[in-house]
Amino acid sequence: FAQSTAQSSAQILDKFLNVLPTITIREGHRVKVYLSGDLALPDYTNHTMPPNL
């Protein structure tokens, strides 16, 4: 009984441990983002800005 309970608990906890954190910030608030690695961005070619900006 104890072994099956431990296995079931481990499976359930595994699902929760592999969830990435989500942060919600209200619109208009400033945020600082610090990167721990390189940020890959797409090529800048053919980039256009909407005229209403």
C-alpha cells in the first residue's frame, strides 16, 4: 500500500513541478527583464511598421 501511494504521489507531483511560472502584470506598468542567455530574434529584412503607430 505504501509503495503504490508513493508512486501515485510522485506522478501527481511531477505534473505540478514541470509547469513553467506565469507572471501577470497590469497594463501600463514598467517591467525589467534580465536575460540569462542569448535572445534569438528573426531577421529584420522586410520589416514594416503599421502607419497608426
